[in-house]
Amino acid sequence: MNIITIIKSPKLVQNLDNKNWELVISQAKSSGLLGRLYYIFKQQNLLTYIPDSVIWHLESDYTISKHLRISCRREFFEITQALSNKNITPIFLKGAMYALRELPVCFGRRFSDIDVLVNKTEIEDAERELYFQGWFPQKKIDYDDKYYRQWMHEIPPLQHAKRRTVLDLHHNILPLTNKNHLPFEAFNIQCSSVENLGNIYSLSDLDIVIHSAVHLFTESDFTNPLRDLSDLDILIRYYSQREKDFVINLITRAKELNLWEYIRLALRYTHLIFDTPTGNIKSLKLDSKNWVQAQVQDFCFINIFKPNHSSCNTWKTKFAIFLLYWRGHLLRMPLRLLIPHLTRKSWMALKDTFTKEKEPNENMIP
Amino acid sequence: MNENILKDPCYLNIGPFNCQINTNIQSVALNFSKIYDEHPRVDKNSFIDFKVNIKAPNTLRRYIKPTVSFLLDEQEPFKPLPASQGFAMLEWGLNWCIANHAHHLLIFHAAVIEKDGICVILPAPPGSGKSTLCATLVLSGWRLLSDELTLVSLKNGEILPVVKPINLKNNSIDIIKEHFPTSVFSSIAHDTHKGNVALLKPPKYSIKCINKNAKATHIIFPKYSKNSTLACEDIPSDEALIDLIKNSFNYHLLGELGFNALINLVRNTKAMRLTYSQLDDGINFFNSLINEYNHNN
């Protein structure tokens, strides 16, 4: 029993016993897919098949994601207002953007930060205007700050002093140190009019999928790999329904931006794991040119795109995580920068275990 | 009872939730059987809401400055605590599980008790004496629905009992033991974040009514004030509403459903603030509510 099977064939819920339900809930929870499952069952009119004792687990997670979606609207107003003082138009990315535009991928999906893209030339002004509205850098450590500003595609996260919302201000979708780095102007922007919110700026449909693929396939610390792949599955299906040649256009666009490898991986693994319709696979030549690289990639990714659960994790999962950790870091930074960086971070972490004061468990004790 | 949670998990019902409890710590197992021996059990093939494990690490830390960890499913949501707090950690952990997951219910940080048709919600921040007052009432004939978590159904506004032991601290432990010598307590956990803590077993009658919902009639904000005389003040609905929100775990998540449930709760109850110092005065006051209710109905 595996939640991937359920996602591909939701009607299977009609025959699940208590212990299977426990496994489904447990796998979904640790994979960040509990709310999404609720949404899938709701869309397919399967809620009546779920026992009352079970359904509240799914519904509760959906409730949290709904709350995040609604709260995000306020942040949208606050952020656009602050930036408008300097005529900066923020482009919303990822989870917050899905929620503001109510794309199908947002229902049941949680997100922790708000991601916004501005031009690098506008970053200083943007940071200042946000600062005046109560957005302060989170726990500033000089080295981390330098790492972000010098090399990364985003500044260190900002947090609102009162509301505690976290805002990631990006000036690109790839770090400066990534060999595929592109200028801000290379991306296409679209404007959508949303009821009660007004105009929301985001990447174009094709670039949204490319961004999601790039983000997933340059990861080193995979927190929700199956959820992220499921996002891609839903996005590709959604856009393919609206536009017959979406996948073909996606490939063309990715090659234009020199980001084809990320889309190749996205199409290959969404199809392998979720049966995402990606057109005629053979004609698209989705396999890697390098056979050895393809075997290693398959090993790593097939073992990471699984529920994060003891029922699915094996020694292969651990090894895949190890390999992908290095792959992600190497993609983001060349070796000559990476080694000193990781050495520095390890030393800082070691120092912290000896010097940092232990905080009490405030969340827990009444 | 032949159960031994050191060997086999216990499948426990605490009202609206089924829990699977495991531990590898002797003191936790002993306290568990002392406090929970009269609680209903469910079949192991029932659907289990929370799989919980109180574990001592299998390393040297088991013996040197020993700690315990709380696990829900396979995740460890908190930092470990000193081993002597093992059973208390189980209780706090279960409360956390409910407050952080059960968003099909509106949940308040409040005690809730019932007697003869009067159902009182007692919201109170720590230090108000709520638990001592609650323990006194519950050992004097009132039914315990909950000591920490008031669960309100979003469907029909009813209060769902979640009968668990009452958390008492420091002097309260001695006061209750003295007034009620037959009361059953867990061992005392010393030097917790809040001082000495012990858990009081709920009376048989409260456990027996574990699935009997109630409709709230009163919301009373208690405040222990040393050497004060008993004083009770009616408060307007809007003030009660705001104070209830302040004492809610998940109101902010529930949107319109939560709002409607809260409005209905406040509309159908009488809200008061109660200042007291003598527990006997407290008992008399609460019992007088019953007389007043019977007189009016």
C-alpha cells in the first residue's frame, strides 16, 4: 500500500480497511500530501467512502492549507503596497502564487514562506521599503548573509515582526554560481486579474513549470520531494488540458533558456512515478545521452520520489539522499567555492552544539 | 489488568480519539497502568488516530543524565525531557497531538465539567488555579470532560469529552491529597519547567461517561486570588467572545465555521468572572448554579 497508487487511482479508497487507512494517513502526513489527498477525493466525489473516524485527519490538513491560502491574500496587499512606494512590481512565485491565483495545485497544499521576485536593481529599495513596514532579516549571521548576497539568487529571508510571516525576496530563479544562470530579463511575466485581489504578476505558464522543475532538480536537502514532483504532475496536467501542445512548447522554451535538462528530468520522473501524460515519450527522447549518468539519476530519483516513511525507506533511500545532497550543492556552486563553504558551515554547526543555550520546549508544556 | 505496555502496545480510547501507546520505560508503564486501567480499550484492528511512543534512547544517554523522547508516528516533534518527566511528557504530548491536528473541532485551552445539566467551560491561562479548582469539583461530584482541552463540535456545538488525568502542580498536589485522601496520583515529576507536576486519575464516573457529549451552559473565567472573598461578575458577550478567542488553540485556522461555532457558544451560555481563594467557596458557588438552573427551568 502506497499513497502514489492512491493518487493515481483514487477509487481504490472504496476498499481500504482500517490498517490501510492508517498507512495512507501516515505516509501522506510525512510526505506533505494529506491535504492534497483530501482535495483529490473531494474532486472525485469519493468522500462518502471514507469512514468518519478517518476523514477528519484529511480534512484538518486541508483546513490548514485553506487558512494559509486566505492569509496569503493579506500578505499580498501588504507587500504590493510597500513596494509600490518605489514603483516596484513584485512577481509572485511558487506556493504563494499558486494560492493567490487559486491554481488547482494550491488546494490542500501547504507553504511556509512567500516567494517574490524583483529585478536585482530594485532589491535594495525593495528591502528598505519592506523594512519600514516591519519586515526584518531573520536571525542575522554575517557569514550566511554574505553567502546569500554574494552567490545566491535571493537575499536572506525576511520576517514580519508582528505577523511572523516569512518572505523570500528573489532576484533570479537560479543562483549566480549555477552554470545555467540567466538574466532576470530572460523570463516571461504574465499578469492575471483575480477577483477581490486585482492584478497578480507571475511567471508565464511555461516558465512556472520550468521554475518548479529547476527548483526541484537543483535541491540538495529534499524536504518534500514527492510533494514537489506531485506539484509538477498537477501543473503539467492542468496546462496540457488547456493547451494541446503544452509539453512540446515547454521543451522548446526550456531549450531556449538552456534549462532543458531540468525539464527532461521533470518529464521523465512525473511520467515514471505518476503516469503524467507527456506525449509520445520515444519521440521526445527523454532519456539521458549518457547511459551511466542515466542509471545513477534513475537510482537516486526513483528512490527519493517515494513517501518519506519507514514502510518505503530502505538503504537505497539513504544512499540516494547522500548522492543528491552532493549533486544539489555542486549544481549550485562550483567545487572551488563549495568546499570552503561547507567546511565553514560544518565548523559553525559544531561550535553551536557546544555554545548555543538549550531552549525549553515552549510548544509543549501547558 | 494483564496489560504491559513495555511488551505490547495498548490500544486506548480517550473519547473522540483512539491512541496506541508504547514505551520502553518502566516508570511510564507503571504510571500508565495506575492512571488508565479503567479507560476503555479498543480492538487492535480499529483505526488508530495517534500512535505514540515514550522512548528512552538506546545509547549511553539512557543511563547518563537520562532523557525521554516523545514520538508521534515516526516523528519526534519536541526536544527530549529528563527521564523523570516521562509520564507527564506522555500527557503533554497527547494534548499537543489533539490541539495541533483536530481542526474538525474548535479547541480552547480550558477545563470543562458537567453536573445535572450544568456544563461549565473554565478558560484560564496558567496560574489562574483552574486545575486545582477543576480537580476539587471533579472529586466532589462533577463530571470531568477535560482538564486542558475543551473540544467544541463544529457541526452541532456540543462539547466532546476527552477524559484524561488532571495536571496538578506544586502546592496543589498536597492540597488535593489532603482534601481527598482516596484520590489516585501518578508519581511526582520534579524540576519540570513548571516545578513539581503530578497527574490525578479521573473518577470512575467521568471515565464511564467518556462518550457522553454535553451542551455548555456557562463560561466562567476563574482567578485564584489569595485571601480574597468570593466574587462573581457577569461579563457581556462581546468581552467573553474576545477572551475565548485569546484562549483558543485553533480559532484562527477555522474561518467562518469557527466563527459561527464561537458565536453560538457565547449566545447560548452565561459568561462570568469568578475570583476566589477558598476551594469550599468555589464548590458552593458551582453547586448554586445547579439550583439556579433548576429554579429557572
